[in-house]
Amino acid sequence: MVSAFALSPLDLKLLRDLWRMRGQALAIALVAMCGIATFVTMRGGYEALLAAQAAYYEHYRFADVFVNVKRAPLSLLDRVRAIPGVNEVDGRVVFDASLDVPGLDEPATGRLVSLPPKPDTGLNRVHLRAGRLPQAEGRREVLVSEAFAQANSLKPGDSLAAIINGRKERLRIVGIAISPEYVAEINGNSFPDNRRFGVMWMTRDELAAALDMRDAFNDLCVTLAPHASEKRVIEQLDTLLGAYGSLGAYGREDHVSHHFLANELASNKVSSSIIPAIFLGVAAFLIHNVLLRITALQRAQIALLKSFGYGSAAVGAHYLKFALLTVMTGALAGIGLGSWLGNGLAVLYARFYHFPELELRLSAFSMSVSLLAAVAAASVGAAFAVRRVLALAPAEAMRPEAPAHFKPGPLERLGLQRFMPLPLRMVLRNLERNPAKALLSILGLALAMSLLVSGQYTFDALNEIIRLQFRTAQRDDVTVAFNERRDVAVAHNLAALPGVLRVEPFDSVLVRMRFGHRSKKTVVNGLAPGRELRMVLDERERPVDLPQEGLVLTKMLAQILGARTGDVLTLELLQGQRQTVRVRVARIVDEPIGTFSYMDRAALARLIAEPDSAAGAFLAVDPQRQAELYRTLKTVPAIRSVTLREATLQSFLSTVAENMKINTFVLVAFACVIAMGVVYNSARIALSEHAIELASLRILGFTRAEVGRMLLGEQSLLTLAAIPLGCALGYGLSAWLSVLLSQELFRIPLVVSSRTFLISIAVVLASATVSGLLVWRKVKKLDLIEVLKTRE
């Protein structure tokens, strides 16, 4: 009785083929593993972040619309609730205070936010991590944000000094908390700097009393009813609150913390789709090459199988199984590896984004897509080989392939063959007479190299951002922002501070820019002529002189608005007299960070019909007297915040750059695996194709070394030919990724250094060398008699 689990002859042949070609099969499986692991890691991180965000926002009542005002009476909240579409309203008191943090030499900024009278009420609720809530007993008790506490080693029971409304207060920490409003704690449009900017929560009574706002609020949060129009609610809020110094209502998408997180999610979504697709595309290409050559080598076996009654479909399915088994083995390993890497990514996100819960949970969608992608890659890669099998008639396949029709190639026609040694001549003739196979091998190697180039280019882009933004454009050491706009004569007072070498006042006006149907809430920065500390650069990195009339936009802001040079924008001023003005776009410049606009400071004053003023100043500081200056700045009530250029750079490196580096390291490691797999497959298949020729040459008297040089020489020439093509493809892929991964917060410039190209070339050459050594071992073990036999 035949066992139900007995293997068919074709399945036995499949197992023999897999074992005999285990090296090539392993290389393909590793490439598939890299592609699936990349998808699972990135998609898993994206889904974990998305799920944590949704749960956090819902449970802790993150608002839909926000608006800052100068001062509005609490009685106005009833009128806000009456606006159609408004569901819940929370009027708060918010104030940015200068902090003196123990152990921190530089000044820090603390955002004080009032808590609702009753716990677990209101919007943007806090989640207590440690300690307790503040009590309304005049003790100046506060909760401190977890990120700020960790960065400064603060804990319940510690205290710090703050200047609130011109008075120095001692704040006592009673708890550590987080809030959906500050998933990323960002002061303005910069990057998170948890060491020097943090959020603190006080009871409403205490904070309102300190700011003389007992019956007033200066910050409003609103949630919307289902299907309500956010745009109409914002318009009515602006109309209602305009008389109270409103800075313009804005939706959740413009909230700085949410916007930062949304950019991260958008980048992850693109990366989890595009990059794994590239890896799996290379895997499909490898399968195509391997199966195409296997079917050519097994031509007689295919004919024999068909002559014994196996149909074309059964034989085609046999080779399709080879592809599926190989790729699915890699896919399963990739899911396991991706899960492990994804957990590491979730830990990284949990350390940076402070959610109550954040863990990797692979969804059924991710698992299904992973397996379907693997099946698709195997099927596409095997399609041409299977088609060839189906089209092969038994009688035709039983005959050997017709000898190729050879004719003199370029070498012979030019008479160059006599200047070359015989092994090199044979290698070149073989490449000339099989150009399709040679081109496929070159393309496979070039694709592997392109992944190496594009994987490393993010390091080049990062270095370019640092050089251009933090070294060339920003030359100030310290930027101070005032708590209100002041006369430019304040520069003389700042120049008198210890260690200050140069002062350049700047103005900034909050506006809503409109062009056509597009709008963007942003800041117009007014800069003085003859400045040295903050430069606006053109495409050749030359300083741009701001025009006496007109606006200079960054490229990213111009793209958001759809504006070009010469277009006229409508600016709704959100402070001062709140008039609406029109201004022409005089120039567009390309900056890697942020969405900014610039005007001559005097021109900006004329535009808003106000005296020339300063919202802050750029300072150049003597390094020897920095500590003395920082101590002085902590005591100046007029200064709302202090930003250090080097601190901003370190913040950038510890947020965006850290994520980029980790992702890039994984991608480069995977690209190295692919390069190794492509080179090894190419060399191993070449050995299978030329085994009979090489054995014949050995019988004719050629040494093992000469035979090896012929085989490996061909692979060396193919590798060298693939290098320039790989560099070009890598540059093109980098250009594509720079467009896909750029976001509003920062743009990834297209900069690929010679170092990146050299490292990529070195990796490919090293892979070729290792693969050559593995194949050389096979050549040394070449059994002449066995090779010259016809395979059964």
C-alpha cells in the first residue's frame, strides 16, 4: 500500500534540485528575507505608532481645533459652545516661563499649562507617570513632562526656579506626566529639545492668580461634533475671538506636536512600501535569472519528463514550486527577523514619543501582504522560465540546442586578439557571443550596488543639512525671543550683556498666507540688512540681499502654496492691527529645514504699518564667557525663550538623525546581503553553464588555475562593467527617495558623496571576491569524469 505522504517523482526531483543548488537557493532566500524583514519592521513600526496615536488621542481627549488669544473672559466660552459644530470647549491659561533648572547652565523654557478643576475632565488630559496631581494650596506645585524630567534627571520632590509675570517663583515638582498635546515637545518650529524645553502643569487657580487671569483665559481647545466643518468652525472662532487678540484658530493638522508625528508616520508609510518593493524586485530578478538558466541546463530532462506523460502544466508547476519554496523560506525567516527588529523600533519610538502604551503588534494585513508579496515576487520571477518550459516540445527538447552562429566580433575585426592572452580572449569572446546573459548579470549586480548607494546617501543628506543649515546659514550662537515685540534699540541692552560680541535684532509676524485656494499659517521673519549671523542663501550658497519690497519664500513653503516668483500672496496678519495685505513673491530659496519666509525688517514694518520692532535677536557669544551670559539670561524677565544653535543641532541629531541612522544601517546591511547573493548567484550559475567546457579544457591540458582564471575573469569583467551602471542607478534611486521622503519639517537634499560611491564599490568588489573564492573551491573539486557524463 502506497503511503498517502509518498512524494511524486517530480517532488523528489525538486528536492534534489534544491539540495544540488542550495547555494543559489540560499542566496535568493536571503534576498527575500531582507525584503520581507524590511517591510515587517517598517510596517510594524508604522502600525504601532498609528495605533498608539489613535488610542492616546481618543482616551485623553485630544482637541480638534486650537486658538491662542491675548486675554478673553471666561464668559465667552458659552458663546464658543453655541457655534454650530462645536462639541466640547476648554478655556485654559498657558504661559512660557524662563527656567533655572538644577544642573543646567543654559536657560530653559517651561510651558506652564493650567489643569482643569476636576481630575479627568477637560481636553488634552494628562496621564500621570509618577507622583500625584498638584493641590490648590498655594504651594506652587507642578507636574513636569516625562521627556523634560528624564533629560534633566528630575523627579517628584525636586524644585526649580521660574520667572512668571516678572516674578521669580520656586516651583515644586510633585509628579511626572504626559499629554497627547505634547507627544513631541517642540517650542515653535524647531526640533524637540527636551533638555531645554519642557511642559509643566499647575492648578488653574494658582497659574491664573500668578498671571492675573482669574476670570480669563488665553488658550482655547475645541472638539468638533461628528461631520462638523472644521473650516467653518475656525472662521467663526476667528470672528468671535479677533477682538481679544486671537492669533488665529487652527486645526489639528497644524498643531506642532501632531504635525511632527504626522510627518514621521507619512515617512514611515512611504518607506514601508517603496524600499521593501525594491528588495523584492531584486529577488524576483534573481529568481528569473536562476530559473531561466536552470531550464536551459535541464533541457533534456524537461523533454524526458514530457515524453513520459507529464504535461506542460505539471512541469511548469515543478519549476514554480522551486521559486515558491525558495522565496517562502526566506519570507518566513524575514517575518521572524522583521518582528525582532520591529520590537527594537517600537522601543526606540517609545523612548522618543511618550505614549501611555506602545508595542509592536503585527496585524493580519501586514502578515498577509508579506506572504502575498513573497508569492508575487516568486511568481513574477519564475514567469518567463515557466513560459519557456510550456512552449518546449518534447521532440525538440530531446535534441541539443542548435550551435550558436558565430562570426568575428569587434576584437577580431580590429585585430586586437593577437595582443591578448588566450584565457582573456576566450572570456571576451564568450561575453560577445552571449550579450543577453551578460547584460542580465550586469543589471543584477548594478541593482545590488544601487541599493548600497541609496542606503548610504541619507548619511550624505544628513551631513549636507548640518553643513548648510547649522554651519553656513545659521552663524549665531544664541537666539533670544522676547515675550513681546520691542523697539530695536533693545539691541544696545543686549550688547551690554557679558560675553555678547554681536547683536542682530529680528522681527517676526504671525500670518496666514493665502494663494488661490491654498493657505498656510506661518511666520514672516524680518531681517536687517548687513547681517552676519543669520543668512538667507541662494542655490550657490551666496547670501541673498532681501528686497526692499516683496517676500522671499523657502521652496517648501512655495510648493505648499503653489506659488512662484512674481505671484501675489494675501497675508492675513494674526497680530497687531490684524489687517489683510497683499505682497509679491520676490524670490524663492531652497532651505533644508522648515517652511519660512523672509522680508527686509524695515519693509515688514511698512507692510504691517507699525514701527520697526524686534521680536528677538541673534547673538554671537564669546565662548569663554558663555556660562556667565547664561546665568544673566536666566534673570531677564523680558526674554521668553533662549535657543542655542549647538543645542538645536544636537536635538536634530538625536531625533530625526537618530531614526535615519538606524534605518539606514539596517538597509545597508540588507543591501550587502543582496550584493553578496547577486554576485554569488551569477558566478555559481556561470560555473554550471560552463562546467563541461571547463572540464574539456582541463583534459586538453589547461591547468586548474588557468581554468579558474577564465571563469572568474568573466565574472570580474561583469562586475567591473556593472559598477558605473550601479552608480547611475543608485543616484537615480536616491533622487527618487529624496522626493518621497522629504516632508514639511525638513527636506532631504540630493547629495551623494564620492565616499558613498567608493564604499558601495568596495562592498560589491568584496562580495565578488568572496563569491569568487567560494566558486574557486568548486572549481578545484571539479570531477572531470562526472562533469562530462550526461545528467540522468
